[in-house]
Amino acid sequence: MKLKNGKSFSCVALLAGASRDGRRAVQPISTEPLVAGVLVAGLDSGGPGPDRRASRDRSPTFVRYLIVSDIHANWEALEAVLQHAQGTYEKILCCGDLVGYGADPNRVVDWSREAVTAVVRGNHDKACVGLDDLEWFNPVARTAALWTENALTPENLSYLRNLPKGPLTVDSFQILHGSPLDEDEYLISTLAATQVTAYLEVSPSFFGHTHLQGGFVFRRTGVRRIEKLGAQVQQRVVHLKEDALYLINPGSVGQPRDGDPRAAYLIYDTGEHRLEYRRVSYPVAAAQAKIRNAGLPDVLADRLAVGV
Ligand SMILES: [Fe+2]
């Protein structure tokens, strides 16, 4: 199979029954672990630090992207990410959910309008501007969506209403919120990820929505989940392989749900074909205080401390 970005990949042919005309269940490919070393995960014990490749000659067509997702109006977390990543990227992309849950929707949307090269809409972006039915939301999320809609300025409401639906092509890759098929679908299991692989138009594709940093790598021998970073690890490097497909989740900036309360983000270097998953601590108590002072449900503040 030839993907849009020229990558040939026959793994998808193993997805017997996959079809573009519906959600027909497909036969999963093997979920056996890949051969050690297929996914090169060179650990870097330090944080991003100064731009370590600044002195190299780089083609102007190569870009280092800061990719974020699920910020959820948490300004403190976003500010920490921007400071941590400073000097290590040229452009910013967002896989959706700028707002919802947190107490700083206008500050985050103002930043997005100013600084982000491309962003796709998330389900909370839709819900907070009346583009989605709130009956699908639990009571806490519904309360936060209504509070957010009331708090947003007219300009920011308009910006959110006009965000594009993913997948959105950027350079030779794509960003999306839920899955390549459905912006509201959660890709959590390897089976769910495998079932949508046949619909990937390019690789890598970056998604959010689950608030789980990692993603999936597909090779002829099977699919493998990319695990989150350990609690003491700030960064993990992954070199992308030519004979693999990647569905990559940068993790959530503003409301991680993988048991690690640190803000999550990712750097994608299109020249080096490499990813850097990163985590950074931020002043959680300040974000919590804003949520409580705004009258939003306490659980939205409580969960930030434990990353669930
Ligand atoms: Fe989200």
C-alpha cells in the first residue's frame, strides 16, 4: 500500500476486512511484542536544555514541531511546557481540546490564535461553543463546558467554532483529535488502534483525546503500544523507522490521565525523523486554586494532583 506521503506499507493489508464504507470489525494483526530494538528508544537522562543541534546545518524544509494536545484551559501547565521547550522547536501544532475543565480558556485561546501554526478541534472545543450535544458529557464536563462558553470572549468563541475537523495534513504528516475515522473516538487499546490503521493516510499521525502519552507503532510483525515515561524520566527519544506506521499521542498538557501529573508534550523533528516525548512539572496548586475560585467542580482541581 502506498500512503499519501509516499511510504509503502503492507501491514495494513493484514487487516482483513478493513473497509472505508463503515465500521466493519477487522481481524487484528498479531499483538506479539516486536523484536527488541525495533523501536529505538534512546533514553536521555536530562531535560531538553539548550538547543543541542543548533550548530548543525539543517535544510530549511526540515522543521522541529512542538506538538501539544488536550490543554483544557490550564494556563500554568501550558506555560511550563513553553518554557521547558524553549529553543527546541520552530512551530507549534495542537491536536485539540484547547478548552474545557480548566479556568483559563481565554488565555489559552488567545495564545493559540497568536502562536499555533495549526490546530484541529477537540470534542470539548465543540461542546464549549454549542457545536456538540452536551447530553454526551458527564455532569462535571457539562458544567465546565457551560461555564467555559459563558467565559469566552466573542472573538475566542468564533475562533473555536471555526477550528477545522481533523485529520489535518501538515507537511507530510497529519494531526487529529480522536482517530482517523472519528474525531470523538478514543484510541486506547492496541485492538482499537489496529482497526483504524487501514484508514491512516500518512505516517506519522498525531492524535490526542485519551490524555495518555505514547501511541502505537505498527510493523509487519505486529502492533506495539509506546509506553509512557517513567515517573523520574523527563524525556524519551524515538527514532522513526521507514518500515513502520506510527500513531503518536503527545499526551495531555493540562489534564494528564496516565497517573503522572506532569504536563506532557512532544517534539517531532522532520529532518531527523525522531520524536522526543517529554514531561515537565508545573505549579498544580495555582491551577487548582483558579478552578476552585471560578466555582468549577472540585474534582477538576483534585484530579490534577494525581494525573487521572
Ligand atoms: Fe481532552
